[in-house]
Amino acid sequence: MNLPITDASANKPPPPSAPGVQSGPISRSPEEVIGSVLRRLPQNGLVMTTSFGMEGAALLEMLYQANLPVRVAWIDTDFHFEETYELIRRVQARYSRLVFERFSPALSPQEQARVYGEALWSRDPDRCCEIRKVEPLRHILDTASVWITALRRSQSPTRAGIEHVMWDWQHNVLKVSPLADWSREQVWEFIQSHGVPFNPLHERGYPSIGCTHCTKPVAGAGPADYTRQGRWQGTGKTECGLHGRYPAPGHPASAATPDLQHAGERNRNTPGSA
Ligand code: SF4
């Protein structure tokens, strides 16, 4: 069966053949990244963000088993599916040692409608995501020294250059993504073999789950398939803006030198930042 699945790993260049030379991402298992990186970093600023998709569910289980003092921050956009809210309740009960923190947008849905008009997501989804996701994320990262994510390279071309450990120039924080090497199949196998709670919408054709207004099922997609085609359909938008673009190594954009001057300006202009 041909599924409309995006797999950016198919476009990745082959690894370098010169002995002793390593360019591009190094292959590491999630457990190696957790054990050899996260354990060695300051333990009082470890913050994982998640929208409780399948990848986030798997990573939560790994971090819990590793007994790391991780704070789990999630953004309540007010527009999640009821299945997502129910999963959050189950996850909080299962991982009782972890600290869960809920962050909200500054505007309620009613206030947003008063200021920007009804259904902003249908007219200006970038503005809506900025208000309901990106601004709350800035507050989350104000107190984080390490930002832990469940991003994977093969999720989309814009994530193909994600490294296990990298500096996030958009938010000026160290970012660790233990699942960077994994495929969706590996995530799904882990979920099943460890009895990890997951969003039942994944079994109803929703490979990637966000807000109700901007998430649709994808025909033929099962829980082991991943595509972002069900998100913001018909708009050309594929990312909410929480994560920058990470083109694959070798892509011209990946060679861009970080703009230190503007990174500093962004930091100074970030609401609530020091
Ligand atoms: S995903 Fe849609 S509803 Fe949710 S914040 Fe973004 S534009 Fe708004």
C-alpha cells in the first residue's frame, strides 16, 4: 500500500568515507544520549517540552526510567483534542516522579477573537501559533538550561538536520533530542513493547496531532507511519514555529554561520528574559 508518508531520511547524503573524519550527525541510541549527555549536564535546568504525541510519549518513558529530574512543560493552547487531555491525565498519573507544568497563552480564545477576530487560525495561522504556542514556549525556556525534545530527523525535510545536541539559536538554549536518529517504526515498537500510553488518535489516522482546528486525519496512515500532511492542510504551513528549520547536512542553508549579533538581540527582546 502506498502511503503519503514523508521520510526526509531518504534524501540524506551518505556518511563520509574518509577515515577519521566525521561530518554530519553521529548515530547514537536514545539511551546513549540520555546516559552520556543528559546525565552530565546541570540537572536543575532539564526541561522537556511535549505535545504528547507518540514521540513525546516514548521519550517520557525513557527519561522516567533513567530517573532524571526532568521538568515536563506543556502548552495548553485551549484547542487540544479531548483525547489529548485524557492522555495527559493518564501520563501524569503514570510518571508521578516527574514534575509537569502547564503553560497557557496570554489570551484566552475569547480574548483572541476579540482582538484578532474569529477563527484567526484560518486566516493567519502563523500569528495564531505565535500567540498560543511560541510565546508560551519563551516563558518555558526562560528557566531552562537544557531543552529536551522528541524531534526526529525523518519527520520532515525541515527537521532533517537535527542533531542530538545542538545550540538553538532561535531561543538561545542548549537543545538535546535523544530520538533524532529514530524512525517512526522504532518509536511505535518501543511504545508497544513498554506498554507506554499513547494518544488513541494515532490509531485513527492521525500521525501528528496538534490543535483540533488545524489537524486532520491522513488516509491510510497507521500508528507506525509519520507525515505532517494532516497539519494546517491547504495553507503550505508545516511547522508551528516552536522549532527552527534544520536542513540536512550538505544543504546550502545548513552552512549558514549563526548570527551572534541578532541572536543577542532576540534574547534581549524576548519577553521576560533577563
Ligand atoms: S495549531 Fe492552529 S489553532 Fe493551534 S495555535 Fe497554531 S494556528 Fe492556532
